[in-house]
Amino acid sequence: DDGWLMTVSPNPAVLDGGDDLLFFPSEAGQGGVAYHEFSFIAVGPGRTTVTLTHGFQQFTFTVQVAARG
């Protein structure tokens, strides 16, 4: 299982990173759930959308980065 895959990457002028996927397995006997973590860094103002897929599941989110001012 490849887990979650980034099928639509963010605009690199707005967000950087995301390719350093971290996987945290579930903890046996503690009711923990395995999860994936993608980390991004805001690098410039603008709006961008990211899409992650896992099999038939899809998760899309939009990030708005404000200009410094």
C-alpha cells in the first residue's frame, strides 16, 4: 500500500515541500490509527490547491497565503 499520494501538487510559488511524506503506523493495543503527514512551507502570497488520493478516496484542500504587510 503506497498510502496517500499527492496527485495535484501545490503551486511552488505559494507552497514548497510536501514531498517529505512521514508515515506513522498505528500503535498496537492503544487504539491508535496510522496516519500520513505532509509538511509544506509558505513561500509567497497566493492561493493554491492540493489533492491527495488513496485508492478511491480523495482529499482536496486549498491554501491562501497572505502577502506580508
